[in-house]
Amino acid sequence: MADLLQQSADELFDPEFPENGSVLVRPGRAGARSGHVYYQGYRRDGGETDRGQRFARYIGRSDDPGVMAWVVRFQRIKAVRAERTTTVRALIGAGVPQPDRITGRIIEALAKARLFSDGAVLLGTAAYQTYGGVLGVRLSRALSRPAEHDEGRSARIALRAADQIPNLLAALRGIDSSFAPIASAADVVGTTRFRNAGHLQINVHVASELAVLVDESVQSIVLHGPGIPVIVPAPECWVVSTLLEQGWCINSTDDPNQAFARAAEVIEALSMVGREHALARAFDAAWHRALKAKVDLRASVQHLPAPARAILQRHAGIREASSTPASSSALRPIADSA
């Protein structure tokens, strides 16, 4: 996972020349000193399938140093992607979480559009699925499993500014032209929603309440294709935000029981790797946000399983208000996993 993070995103994408194509050098006319370089690729027809229309694009003469430099870079991108894809498949085979296929394609499209390079932050379940790599533990397969029903599929992203939304929508429609804006629920302040014909929903946040998730963020990898470099909230900030959201019902598509279970798992992971101090700082900073949002953060904490509540009691000064059944943790260090 560390190797995937260290490699530059610039070695993965060329928006003008998708990596599903190839380079063709055709000889010139008889007696010509150079040939002609073409790119052959496939345009997607839209929707969630891989069908596409083949096309060719003229690049230039083979004796042009600039053209041959482009050929070298394109071949390097294909080679790097192939090597990384092998690594990603091995991690997935070992049980490391991945998004469902269409969500992974969309996250890759957003990365190709350089939204993450421009400060966008991946949120929600897709962010949670990456925290095993961030923290060096293995998250439970059950909690990381993508939504089974089309109506429940969603992804969330935070942008620094609203003027990034047109770029995001263009990236979505490059994957599936059926993506269109839909009306936002009254309790989702500052959110723009898009949905495609397959009922996949993208929630785009630009609200100031999410500023801490953008400012306190870390690099991570989504296990799709060659491993997509993304930005996600720091794990401790994600925990606090999840608890606030459950109190405020900002994301009604989430199953509350699953949301609390995921938050508990990340709390236990942070404790396992010795980052309780980060949890304490995140909760210290959260109380003002909770008051502003009219959320009883302490009440949300009480919905966590007992082991996670005990960690917060010891390190974040949150006292028990009730007792709930304990749960057995599925966490273990990645190095100890089969």
C-alpha cells in the first residue's frame, strides 16, 4: 500500500489519451525517412458497461522528438498502471476493502479531472474503506462491503469551492451521461446531489461545516484499477464527523447501525496504532461544531459499542451515560493477516 502511495498520480493519467488505447506507428510513403504516429483508443458509450467506440488520433511524425517523448510517457503510464494493478489485485485478494465497480470508476474519473489535486476530499463509506491502509490494520470485510442494493449506492465528496462543481459534473458525465442534478433534502445544507440512471447518487458538499474534513486530510488509495490516489479526512476527524452526521441526519442513505459500527472500528484502529491523542484532539475541537449544529455529540457516542466508548472515556474525557452491548473487534494488524 505504501508503494502505491509513493508513486505520483501524474504517472497514472493522461486525460487526452485514455490508457485503454495503444500507439501505432505507420510507415511513410516509399522513400520517406519517417513514419507517422497514431493513438488508437476507445470512447465509452456511457452507462456502467465497458462498451466503447474505437477511434484513432494522429499524433505526429516519428522523427519529431516531441512526438517520441509523448510515446515514451504514454508507454510508461501503461507500464506503471499494469504493475500497480497487479498489486491492487493482490491486496483485494487478501481481503483489503474495495468500492463497487461503478463507484471505483467514478472516483478514478474525479482523480483524472484533478479534483483531488485541487483540494477535493473523498468522504463517507469510500473514505472508510481506505483507512486500513492509512492506519496499517485490516478492517472487517462485513463493514467494508459495498451496498447490495442499487437504491443504496452513494458516494460523497467535499469541495473547497462551488466553482469546482461544473468540473465534477463533466467528469461524472464522462463516465455516464445520465448523471443529472436532483433536489436536495432540506436537512442537507450546502449539498448538491447528482444521480444516474442506475440510481448511483453522488453527494457534493461545499458547506463550511465540513471545512475541518478538508483542512485535516491525508493521502490514501482507493483499490480500483491501478489504485487511485485520493485525499480523505484524517481518520479521527472522520470519526467525529460520522457521529455528528448521525445526530444531525445529514446523510439519510446510511444505515445508522453500520455507521456507528464503522466509527467504532476506526476508533479501535486508532487506539491499536497508538493514536489516541489524535482522537482526543479531534473531540476537543468538535464540541463547538456540535453546539452550532445543535447535535448532542455525547448522545451519539452512546450508540457506539462498549469497547469504542471505553477508549473515548479514557482518552477523550467522554463519560458513560448508558450501557450498550460490547462487540468483538475484527481488527488486526495487516502484518498479522493471512
